[in-house]
Amino acid sequence: MGTHDHGADGRNADVLVYINGVLRPRAEAMVSVFDSGFLMGDGVWEGLRLYNGRVPFLDEHLDRLFQGAKALDLDIGMDRGALTEAIYETTRANKMSDGVHIRLMVTRGLKSTPFQGTTVNVGAATVVIAAEWKEPAPEVYERGLRLFTVHVRRGRPDVQDPGWNSHSKLNCVTACIQAQKAGADEGLMLDPQGFVATCNSTHFFVIRKGELWTSSGKYCLHGVTRGKVLSLARDAGIVTRAQDFSLTQVYDADEAFCTGTYSGIIPVREVDGRRIGEGVLAGLVTRRIQALYRAAVGRECELG
């Protein structure tokens, strides 16, 4: 059981996928083997959810997408309005409203020959929007996550900025593999100094004496859900701390949870074989934050 587990949905076999302005059946939705994303992992992406026909916190997701593209000197070739319309064009064409996960992907586009330099790029960026009916398995919230601290560290920004949501995710892939081999749901990753940074595909929080702690943010993705949780908790009067802390302070935490766009807020029951708190999933603070987050999504998407 992992943070991205989901049940099969037969409707996904026939979804239409947006590729550079054209909607294609899933079986025909392909990009060239000479695309920069395939050859070099050269691109940026966003994971989005759809509720009541709307994508919550879309502005924040697009902020991150354009920031990463600017850092990579990647011209998306579409402005925010055009990308927004393309997302909703895709969901409308698939008659989607709820229970949908969307992957928005942008690469540097075609190369004339395999080479990392951008001088061999020809044409415009490749923009792909793949929407699927996909929801987290309910069991993951009931069972909670088991985390395992992996040897793969989050890197410094002068190596590869961990704030980029780039297509090149091999450090997270290897962290995920190590966690799976250890029988865990997700890999907990440390920063170069040995402090807790993040998980391989989610962000990590602990609650200690009623306070909400997460990493400094220097070595993790600029998480949209992470940021929402911090602001919602502060507004609700919960003391929040974005700071360095060690595994020792994780092991004796009162509660812990992970956050992500796909799965929202999932309780953590165990880290490196240590039971968190009393082993009661979704403690008082976690449940309060889950309710705050659900309400925020409801306001964004006008849910009754």
C-alpha cells in the first residue's frame, strides 16, 4: 500500500490525451523518441486534482510550473490562460468532473539528434495533459503509512535544485525503490546535513506537543499542499515550525502525516519500525488539519 495506490477504472482505457493542442485516444497518445523529455528528462510537470469540475489551487501549481520552466530556460509556448483552457478542454472532452487526477507535462520538445545541449532542439515545447479517473485507495487512510529512511539524500540547489518539479526524478525513483525493498510505503529522505527533508513523492510533517513541524523547505519541492497546510494551520492558531529536525525527533513524535496533491493528508503510523505516538491513526491535530484542508478544497471548488 502506497501513497499513490488506486483501484482500476475501465474508463481510463478510452481517455483522450491532449498533445500540443490535439486530443488523441490514449492508445494513440505518443511523443517522439527524440523528444527532450524522453532523451534527457528535460521538462517540468504538475500533478492536479479535479473536484466538481474545478482544479483547486491551480494558480499555485502554475506558479511552480512557470518558475521551474524559467529556471530551465524552457519556453512553454503557452501563457497561463491558454494552459488553463487546455486543462479544462481535456476534462470536458472526457466528460470528467470528480475523482480525477491530471498530469500536466511540458518538455523542451524535439531534438534533431540525441544530445543534452539545447542547440539541437528544433521546434516548440511539447505539452501533454493526461487526465484519468483515479482516486487514492481508502485503505491507505485507515491503515496509515509506513516510512523507511533511505540512503538517497536530497541534493543542494547547486547540483539540481530540489525545488524543481522536473521530469528528471531519478533520485526520487531510487529512494522509492529502496523503500519498497524495505517493505515500506514511502521513502523518508534526509538533507545533506542529515536532517529530515521530505519523502520521495510526498511532504512530511510531525506533531510534537501540539506544534506542527516540517522541514526548513531548503531541500524539498515547493509543495502546494505543503504550503496550504502550513497557512491553514497558522490561521487556525496552530503553532507551525519549518525548521531542521532529526530522526530522533521523528521517532518520539506524537503524530505524523504526509501531504500531496493526489492523496491530500495521509497519517503515518510508523517510521523505521518505530510506532508514531500511541499508534492511533490520525490523532487530534492531524484530524483537525485534514478537516481544514477539505474545507479549503471545498471553497475552491464550490463543494456543497
